[in-house]
Amino acid sequence: MGHKVVVFDISVIRALWETRVKKHKAWQKQEAERLEKSALEKIKEEWNFVAECRRKGIPQAAYCKNGFIDTSVRLLDKIERSSLARQSAISKERDKRSSEFVFELTGQHWKELPDSLKEQTHLKEWHISNTLIQIIPKYIELFQAMRILDLPKNQISCLPAEIGRLKNLKELNVRFNHLKSIPPELGDCENLEKLDCSGNLELTELPFELSNLKQVSFVDISGNKFSSVPICVLRMSNLQWLDISNNNLSDLPQDIDRLRELQTFLLYKNKLTYLPFALLNLKKLTLLVVSGDHLVELPTALSDSSTPLKFVSLIDNPIENTQCQDETMESEQDRQHFDKEFMKAYIEDLKERESVPSYATKVSFSLQL
């Protein structure tokens, strides 16, 4: 019995598969067109763009405006160029810091300033930190070109009266030292713009003579023992930033609205029980932090959308049954330093947001310090 041979017409099979291939390609084209018009594809594109921006360290404010993301390649190139320009500026600033007009000193093996420093009166900046130096010498008055005195985290117990003769001084940073008073002669530094005395733990007042500092825009006296806002601070007409947190304030002065240029007001961890209505007269105030106080009364208009406030924190008020534990001086300063770094990082993040989202005008945040 012979075998049966099946004979196929190859041209029929070929035509069948060519038809199927054409249909598949047509389907692929339709699917591609559908995805191109689909919102999911737009979301995917935005997500990849955001991921790329984050990878390159580009702040959200640069590509997101009022909740809308600009994914244009031209924008990304522009942002990258700006980022490179900023990095170049930072590099130049670092080189400037190491120039012949800048003196830098750090390390706990230093207990006093080197004798050779007295001869370098051309210096414009001192950056001295993390040393065991306790005294700033009187010959500092010889440095008439001085612009910046950056003296954080040392053991300085007092500042010489001669500091008042530095007429060109713009920044004084003596945070986290052991100061118990500020010399009234500092009020003669009429060009001073920034004053940081935070974390000294024992400061209770500032001399009235500091009222003469009309150029000051930044004052930080947090982490001390102030029981009231110093009178001299209320007379600093150009003040934009005031940090008086971690003190012993029980109330604010009724004339706090004298600070008409104030934009940032940090009051957290005091003993405030109410906020005066005068706060509502600060038309430029955009950030207010009163977390961890004893507030039982607030101006109702504080939450009104007509106020310029963009960020308000009133978390942890009132505080009940709080028991304070004794801490050593070292651990207290460490805690104060952590508080400062946390708040600094948070506010820097806020600054990157150029505008408030249209669906929210106020944001409350919790401080777990």
C-alpha cells in the first residue's frame, strides 16, 4: 500500500501570512497613535523628565510652575547651563575663601590665635570654628578692612569693646559659644547686616545701643534665655529675618508691628500663650513658626486668606504636663545645633518653591525636635 502525499499550494500560505502581517502592522500603528494621544503617555514622559531632573540635582521650582511640568528639551538644556553656572560660581567662591584676604582656623588644638595674625591687618574675613579659643584679642580693632567675622563653635566667653571700631563689618557670627553678654560698642558697626548669636544658652539681653544698626536684615538669637524681644531689635527698621526660638518668651510686645520689613519670624519652643493682633499688621510676613509653645488664643484673622502668610506652623499647642529634663551644657548645645540645622534645611526647601500652589495658601508642618 503506497503512502499518501499531501500537496500544498505555497502561494496560498504566503498570502495568508502576508495578510496577517499587514493587519498586525496596522494594529501597531493604531496603538502607537492611541498612546501618543493618551494621557498615560504624557504622564510617563513627565515622570521620566522629573526623574532626570532629580538625578541632575535640579530643583523642582525650575521646571514646575503651579503644578504644571514643562518637559521641553530646551528647558532642560537651559537648566543644565544654569546649574553649571552655579557650580562655577561656587567654585570661584571657594577660591575666594582661600585668597590672601581670608584667614581660616579650625581644630581643637588651637587655644589662642597665632601671634602672626596681628601683622595681617589687610584681612577682610576671619573664619574660626571648632577651636578651644576663649578670647578675641583687643588688637582686632587694627583690622579696619574686616567684612566678616565668622566665629562659630568655639569657647569664646566675651567679645572685646574694640569690635565697635570695625566700621566696615557686615556679618558677625558667634553662634554656639559661651557668651553671656554682647558689648554695647557693637552698635557702632553701622554697616552690620547679619547678626547671629544663637546657641550661647546664657544670653538674656542685647544692649540698647544696637538700635543704631539700621542695616541689619538678619538676627538670630535663638537658643538663649531671652524673656522678651529686645528693644533694640524692635528698632532695626530693615529687619527681614528674626529667629528668637528656644528662649523663655511668655508674650510678644504690642508694638511688634514696628518691624514692617519682617518676612520670616521663628518663635518655636517658647512659653507664648497668645499672639498679639499686631502681628496682622506685618504686611510682608510670609513665614511664621510658633510650634511647641503654650498657645491658647490666636487672632482669628491669622487664617484669613487675605493675609500675606504662606506658611504657618502652630503644631503642638498647648503643651500640657511637659517635664523638662536636666541636660549638660554640651548635650544642650548639640540639641540646639540639630534644631538649627533642621529649620535651616526646611526653610531652604521652602525658598525653592517660587510660588504657592493655587489649591493651597497655607501649610502647617510638624516639628519633631
